[in-house]
Amino acid sequence: MSSAMVTVLLLSNKYSDTEQHTTHNTHHTPHTQQAVPYVRCVGTSWPQSAERASYEHAALQRQWTLAPALVPAVYQYAPAPHHLIAMQYLHSHIILRKGLLHRRVYPHVGKHLGTFLGRTLFGTSIYAPHVPQERDADVAFFEANDLIKLTEQVIFTEPLTSSPNNRWTSPDLDDDVKAIQNNAALKERVAELHKLFVTSKEALLHADLHTGSVMVTADDTKVIDPEFAFYGPMGFDKGKLIANFLMCYLSQDAHHTESECSRR
């Protein structure tokens, strides 16, 4: 690693603010990621524990053991007070969401993500061979992840309330937002799913699996940023990913000019 081109990305979970240090060999390029004690895209007004790096590192290790071709390799981890992870730098990849919004086709990404989900969810479930005490300890370790509460907040609570964190196209969608927030039957069903989210320990989830947490080339797929990881219901990862694909499809016209859309 000392003879590699080192790209230091000081960030919580997004690829930005890069600083490069070049040496002799560019064949192996590590990427060093540091967690900061707040949500970087918001700032210090939204505190967030830098300890999340320990959960990301642990999740990456488990995912790599089960699906090594679909997760960046981890080289080293420096715990508190540094909160640094040195991992494989995906210099040829781009975020899947960006590629999809440019209408690029990735013929292998569906199979790759299905394989990732199948291997990581089954491999950490009670159905896979394991030592019960070791799995119980793993469940307890990830249960302390503070980001579980953040997921509950932004998925199961705030969308159904008038939270200041909610964003939508106003006034166009005002009526739709009111309809969702006033739908008692919907709130009841979400409450049931919320209970399942916090009580089920089926498998180790990525827990933030969407098109912004996947990096791709035409032939390769890597799942990144599992800092929200914990043991929960298997359907959560699958549902969140499918929902993101649907949102991307439905938003296509808004991301292109009227003339482009008229040619479809």
C-alpha cells in the first residue's frame, strides 16, 4: 500500500471532498474513509455518532466473506478516535443512481444485487450454519448502532407527519402529501411494519440499500456504505431497493428535457 496512489476521501458516506497523494504505482489504490460526528450533507446542526464507522467496517467484513465479488475489499480499520476505514478504491465505477438517470443500461446489475441479497441475508440468518452464541453476540453488537433510530425516524415516522425534514414539489404535490398524512389505514399498516422492523432479527441487513449505495461499471457491481447495518427483517433491504428502482423509473421524464421525452 505504501507504493500506491492513495486517494483520501474524508466523508461520512458520500464520495466528495477528495485529496490525492500520488506515489509510484497505481495498480492498487486504497480509499480511506473517515466518519465525522455529524451528517456531512447537513452540517454540525445534525449530530451523528462517528462510531457508525465500526458498524460499517464490521458489516463490510461479513458481507465480503459471503459475497466477496460484490463488496469492496477492506484493507485496514482504525477505530476511535480516528474512525478510518481503508478499502478498495473503485476508480472505474460510478454511483448506480447517476448512471440510471442518464439512461445507461447495466445488464448484470439485477443478477448481481440479487446474488448479494441472497448470500448476505441467508448467510447471516438462522437457516445458515452458525454457532448460536456467536450469532447472538453479533446481533447484540449491531443492536447498539445509533443509525437504527435514524432509519425509524426518516422512514416510519416523519413521512406521515408534518416534519420539517420532509421535502416535495410544492404546490403540485401538496394534496398528495396531505392524503398520505391523513390516511389512518396507511398509518396503521406502517405501524405494523415499524414493529416488525425493530423486533425481527432475521438477518444482517445493509439497511440503506438503494441506488445511491451501489457502484457499477458495465460489468461489475459493488455494494457500499453499510453503516446503517443491523439485524432485522429480510424484506426491508429488498423492499427499499425495489422502491428506489421504481422511483428512478417514475422520475425519468423530470430529469430530461421536453424534447428528449417527446422522442420516447
